[in-house]
Amino acid sequence: MLNFDRLPSWLAWIEPWLPILISVSVVSLLISLFVLPILVVRMPSHYFVGKRRVRKWTLPRKLFYILRNSVALLLLLAGLAMLVLPGQGLLTILMAVMVSDLPGKYKVERWLVCKPGVLRSLNWIRSRYHRPPLKKPSSI
């Protein structure tokens, strides 16, 4: 059992926030468990193959850009919190990167997918839903 009466002074500030932090962590974990597979399964198998993407900016696309990046910011903050709290911090950060639409995002995605185990994990999720594996990027 934790004894909060003897917390170090640098950690004592967190005590009143523990219930909120734990609740946010658990909710984020549950959301990531449901949303991440949906994003990975809906992704085309050639998603990481191209060097860059061409975009046409319209008003609805700009509004969607703002909404999408707001959600990505919330996911990023939750993922960073889950790095020290219980939860899947790295997967939530990856999901935040995938949901965002910021300059340089595609390069970061390709870099992450080239890390050992990431592409294998994504393809494992896709195989569970009978989807073709993601193709590995040729170079970063």
C-alpha cells in the first residue's frame, strides 16, 4: 500500500491530481484499444511507399485540418502522460501522429514504421482483420 504521507517534496504536488490522471489514462487506454485497430485496418497497404503526398486545399479540408489536429493534440498529450502512467503511451503517440495532418508528419510516420517491431505489430493487427500487410518504405 502506498503511503502518501511520506512522498518526497518534489512529488507531493501530484497527490491531488492522481485520481484525474489515472482516470484520463484508463479512458485513453480504452479509446486507443478501439480506435488504433480501426485506423490501422483502414489504411491502404501502400500508405508508406510514396515519398510525399499531393493535397488540394478547400474550405472543408481546412476546417477538417483544424479539427483533426485538435484531436491529435489531445491524443499526443494523453500519450505523453501514459509514458509515465499506466497505458499504451507509444501507441497513443503513434495514433496522434497518424491522426494529425502537420507538415513533416509523413516523414515521421515513415521513420516510425522503419523501427524494429512497429511494422510487424501493425501488420499483425491487419492480419487479424484479413487485410494485406503494409508495404515497408524503401528509404526514409
